[in-house]
Amino acid sequence: MKHLLSIEDLSAAEIHALLELTDHMVEISNRPIPKVPALRGRNVVSLFFEDSTRTRTSFDTAAKRLSADTMNFAVSSSSVNKGESLRDTIETISAMGVDAFVVRHKSSGAPQLITQWTDASIVNAGDGWHQHPTQALLDCYTIRTGLDRRDGFDGLQIAIVGDVKHSRVARSDVQAFARLGARVTLVAPRTLLPPSLDGWPVEVCHRLDDVVADVDVLYMLRVQRERMDDGLLPSLAEYSTHFGLDERRAARLAPHALVMHPGPMNRGVEMVIDPAHLPGSRILQQVANGVAVRMAVLFTLLGQGAEHNLRGEAS
Amino acid sequence: MKHLLSIEDLSAAEIHALLELTDHMVEISNRPIPKVPALRGRNVVSLFFEDSTRTRTSFDTAAKRLSADTMNFAVSSSSVNKGESLRDTIETISAMGVDAFVVRHKSSGAPQLITQWTDASIVNAGDGWHQHPTQALLDCYTIRTGLDRRDGFDGLQIAIVGDVKHSRVARSDVQAFARLGARVTLVAPRTLLPPSLDGWPVEVCHRLDDVVADVDVLYMLRVQRERMDDGLLPSLAEYSTHFGLDERRAARLAPHALVMHPGPMNRGVEMVIDPAHLPGSRILQQVANGVAVRMAVLFTLLGQGAEHNLRGEAS
Amino acid sequence: MKHLLSIEDLSAAEIHALLELTDHMVEISNRPIPKVPALRGRNVVSLFFEDSTRTRTSFDTAAKRLSADTMNFAVSSSSVNKGESLRDTIETISAMGVDAFVVRHKSSGAPQLITQWTDASIVNAGDGWHQHPTQALLDCYTIRTGLDRRDGFDGLQIAIVGDVKHSRVARSDVQAFARLGARVTLVAPRTLLPPSLDGWPVEVCHRLDDVVADVDVLYMLRVQRERMDDGLLPSLAEYSTHFGLDERRAARLAPHALVMHPGPMNRGVEMVIDPAHLPGSRILQQVANGVAVRMAVLFTLLGQGAEHNLRGEAS
């Protein structure tokens, strides 16, 4: 494995292998000194063309726990703004000695494009509406541990609720959940679904009330205010009435059901109930798992030959 | 000690203990390799809702000398700007594994509030007009070493000059100096004093000329241009005439008297004389002591059980 | 050597010594773990009053390979913006314990000025139109290895093409190339040459076509759009026609000739041909060499007594 660009590139066996390695990364993260020398001397550069402090911080923390050096290439103050091409930027930073780029970009396919211009590994940290594979992996890990499903998701019912159309999280999650065997239902108004779902391994439902009692996992997506300006939503209040998780709907969840959200939440819109009052909420667990999953991804891409260094302590 | 929120929470004995530990941190800072492994694997996150490169850099340097990992959570590009609540931000970053947050916020009490949402230690690095406890500790340390007062400040005369009303530094300093036994005089125009001084262990004077010859420590506060716009000052020039430290007043200082300032200075306003020409100036010493005091604070909050690592060298 | 301010301060022997040390730094950079403990505990602060992610990243990478601590003092959010003087800023950061400042500033001479206010070493990373000495050193290193000229540049023909007038790179390169023995020709329209070239060890030519077939090194400078607004250039297209490197001119280069550029390139202006199609292009090699040269500079300034640590591995 050289790059992580899309969940599509991963077989079920590869996903399982990453999740098993994540178990080990969780163990490292729980040590008094949560650090191993596995990627000492490796240089991980984050290259975020869209701001995301949360995702960048998660990758940074993951890289540091493996003793990699990290660098944040601040696009806003770089030559990109002097009209330098993306290709020249990548070739230039690469020439300084980079082992992996963690890339977020507003254009679908940008991380794939970048692989042509560098020998470094590329991790897609979100590209347009296309993919966000580490989010899908951390979501799988959260379900796997939360419902004790080490062998796969056969028979699990997962509902993904909200703005699927504009969501790279939804696209990655659908593929990953389905590949592990789950049955996925998209729950959204028609305006927030893609024009075609050909080839998507999903069912569709337009009423949250119809599915809420039957799911093992309720995955709530963030709804963005811009959708009203686009004319896709009459109002956030109306969205919330039909698709928000409120107390009434939460009471209908099965006792074992998990509630998940990729963050940041819109309280009062898709999350009406305070998740602190939801025993099934795994929202903060997702964040914690995100660091461990990203450790597993970085180690898989960069750690060949350093497996013994996962055992020892950082010096 | 779990948090450092306010000088009010510290007894004289606790302040003395921190200052004694600071002695050791100064010794470490003067080594050829000024680094110990005391906080290896600990993660210190600075969370500055108000810009302050100076204070952030001081905490960063302190954390690195103790071998902690440091992370700067850039509020301006974070989800805080997408409307995420402070609570969700804190809970999310916490979930990634944070041992201490160093928090600066424009609202008094924000660091206290944050303690509810995380298991991490909170260090208040300045909240509104309320408190700036590490500044007070470094000021105490500077007086303690500058006037050789290891046993306390009994009998010392300290004047704090300037915009006390809007100053968290003044509030923290008054409490700390008084707790160690000093007599504190506030010197300011009425418009720059709080409406009530009930419970403040201070005397008040409206003329700097009346006290300048009698003080052991002259502590000059920064006066901000905004105070003129607020109508609290007729002009900076007039302020400077009455409350600025010029050559004439400097000549009346006792030979042993210290001159201090929390920075950044307004040259030509409260500091008319160049402090480089003031033998009693400890302004740069305050900055140097700031790093050592913050090492002592971070170690006190996070270093339980790692005392032996204060002795050895960083590996 | 305490500071690196200008190529003028370096003798040919000193330049050669830095380039020889760079050989060793290249060897370190090519190791599986490209890191030595040579500057452990040293604190290198970058202080960029002009944005340059590329140069800052290069210095950062260099410092980290030597195990120095690095800090980026973000001028834009610092007290400099509250009206603090440059001197107070430098004195304050210095007091926290800084071993070297890497300074970029729009004013010629700013790094020299700063040496008065701190005991730290100063590395000039570009000041106005004046100097950019590490760029000149990396350019020398690139020529030295690219043309196998370990003993000097005697007899080499180097053309520097473009906006010499506003270029610190050109000023530093001319001095360095000449000091090592090369014959330097400036190729530019009259409006982009300095009003006087008294004392410059150069020849001048106003037609690129006259020299392109005869050079060992063709050094293309970046042309900035602002020059049109200044009235110094009629149009970028016209500049490109006369001074751009296109296929026709590239075909006239000697087979061994090197093509260099300090970056970022303006494709379609001074670089019309894609450098990926130029076998003589050393543009990315320059970037890679930049890290190694900066390692050599930082070690020369800060590494006295730590020579043995250049050999071992970072712990």
C-alpha cells in the first residue's frame, strides 16, 4: 500500500487489517507515554487547501505518537498564492524530503493528481464531495468495537442521515460499511441525495421515523447553512423537524444502537438532543479512534521494516 | 494541583513552592542542552482565542524544555468559526488526547468554564480583565531573585502604575504580592481604577511623583490607545506627563528599586526613558523568568511521579 | 562565524568550507533516518516579516535534521502589530532563550540591525533587494556538484537573466559566483538593471540569444507582475519573447549546461519550456540542496564542540 486515496481501493481484507493494526495503536495511545519510535526520521507534511484544524490536529497527533516529524505547509501564505501551480508546489516541497503528504483539497481527485508529481505517499484527508477514507476507517473501527463486531458487519443495519449529496463522508462510509457486510440506508430529502444512486449499495428512505427504531447504527451528517442559500432546504428548522435527532426519536432507538456524527455538530439542527444524554453516542469515541486509525494508516504506508519499533518505547 | 486558574486559589505556601521549583527550572534553562525528559509523551495544547505570540511562545518553550509535545490549536481557522460551541471544541480536542490546555480568552471565567468539559489540566494564560496567574508568578519570581527575598515580601513597597481597571495583570499581581506580604499601592487616574476597590489589599494614590522615591518595585502597566477612544484618557501625552516613567522620575528611584513591565511596552507613553538606561530595569529578566515559571507550573500540573526525570538529561 | 548576513562577508575559503560541510549534510539527508543529534537543545526561531513558506520550510527541515528545536514566530499575530518596536520584539524573544534567528525582512539591512539587540546568531533569509546568502550558497553547491567543480569555478561562464535590479538572489549570486572564479554575465533589459553597476564583477548583455549558446550555467530569475505596473516592462509577453527560455533557445544550450531558477517559477513568462523536458534543469536539485546547505550553515553557526554528533545517529 503506497497511498490511501479512496475506500474503493481497499478490499474487505485490507480494511480488516487496518482495523486490527488500529487495536495496537489504541493500546499505544493508552500507555503512560503514548509514543513509539516507529516512524522516527520520517517527514509527514500536511497540505490543507481547505481549513480543518480538527482533521489536521488528528493527523499531527497520530504522526507524533509514531515519532515522525510533522510539518504544516500553510497554503494561505505560500507561493500557491503567487500563482505557482499545484504541480510546482508539490515538486518543490517533495524535493526537501517528504515521506507522506496529508492532503485536503476542495476539488475531487486532487490527491490522486498529486501522486504523479512526487514519490511520497499521499493520504487523502478529504477531496471535494468525493472521498474521506480515514473518516470511514475510524467510523468502521468505532462500530467494530462499539458493537463487538470483529469479524465484519454482516446483518448490521446502518442509516446515514442528512446531506448525502454534498458529503464525502457519506460516500466513503457507504462503501466501507457495505464492503464489511452492512446494509446501509440513506435517509434524506430528495434534494440532498445525489441525482443518481446507480451502483450505490444502499436503500433509500425519506422519513427518519420509518427507520429509527430498526437501526444498529444511526449516522447523522452535518447539514450546512449554505444548503438553504442553494435553495435545497426551505429552512433548517423544517429540516430539523423531519431529520433531526430529538428526544422523541432517541427514545425509539434500540438500546444497543450507536449514534455517530463526523463533527462538527450543528446543535439544534441535526442534533437536537444533547449527545451527552444519549447513552449510545459514540461521537467523542470517533474522535479518539481517529487518531489511532490515522496511526495505523501512516504506519502501513511508511513503516515497512520498522515493525519491531511498534513494540518498543520511544527513546 | 490540577489547574492553574487564578492566584486566588493559591496559598502563600503554594506560591513559594512554585517559586522554589522555578529555581530548578532556571538551572535547567542555563545548561548547555536546556532540556529534561520530565514530561515526555505529555501533550500540551495552546488554545488562544486572543492573539498573543509572546505568551504562547513562552509556554511553548517551557513545554519543549520539559520534552512535552506541543500543539497550537489555531482558533481562527477552526470549527469555532463554523459556529461550533466552545464546549464541543474542547470535548473534541480533548478526545484526541490532551494533558493540558493553555487557554487565553477575552471572557473572564472562560478557563474555569472549560474545566467542566475535559479531564485535562487547564492553565489560564489570561482571561478578560480577570486573571493572568503565570504573569503574577513570574513577577513574584523576578522580585524574589532581584531583591533577594526568598522568605517573602514583608515590608516591601510595590507601586503598580497605570490602567488597573482593564488589567488582568494588575489583578493577579495585587493578589500575589499581597499574599507574599508586600504593601501594594495603585497609582492611576480615577478613570483607570475599578469603580470599587472593596476587598483589594491596596492603597491608592493619584500622583506618581508622591510614591516614586519610596518604592522597592515600580511596576508599570501598558496603557492602550483604546482608552482615549473610550474617553477615559484625554490624551496619551497627558497620561505620559503624569504617569510616565521619564528621566526625572527615574532619577528619584531608590538605588535598589526594580522597574518592571509586563510588555509589550509603549515607548514614549508609560515608558518615556529607555529601559536600557535604567539599571533597575528587570523587564527582560521577567521574560526569561516567564519560561522557567511556566516550566514549574506545567511540571506541577503534569509531572507527578516524574520527579526523577527533572534531574537527568533529555535523551 | 557568528552570523550569516551577506556573501560579501565570506572569503572563497569560507565558501568552500561550507560547501564541503554540505557534502556531509547531503549524506545525512540520504540516510534511512536522516537525523543527527548535532544541535540538540538549540533553539532556532524563524522570524519572517515577509511570507515565504518555501524558504521557511527549508530552514525548518534543516534544523530538525540536526535535532534543533524550531519555533516559528508569527509576525502577523504578534505584538509587532500592536506597535511594538523591532528592537523590543527581538529583545523579548531573545530573552526566552534563542540560539539563532532566521530572518526575512522587506528592508535591506534589517538582519544586520538585529545583531545589535541579541546574543543569538542571525541568518539572513532575504532582506529587501540586498542579500539572500543561503540561496547563493545552495546555487554554488548545485553548480559545484552538477558540473563537478570541487576546486572552484575558474573559467565557468554563468549568465543571470532577468530582473537583476530588484533581486537579492542576483546580488548574492553574483558575489558568490565571482568569488569562486566564474565569469558572470547579466542579461536583462536596461530597465531591470541597477542604475549603476560600479564594482559589480560582471559583464552585461541585453540579448539572451547572444549568450545562450556559450554558457555553462543559465540562471533564470523570477519576473514579477508588479514590474509592469511600475512601467518597467511593456508586457510579460514581450519580456518572454526576448528573455524567456523557450524550446528554441533551450535547443541552443550546450549539452552540459545547467539551467537554474530560485523559484517560484512563472511558467509561460521566464520559463516557457517545461523544465521537466530540460535535461540540464537543476531546479528541483536546488531545492534539495537548499536543505543541506542550510544544515551546514546552522551547524557552522551553532555547532561548535558538537562535531562528534554529526557522525552518530539521533537518539
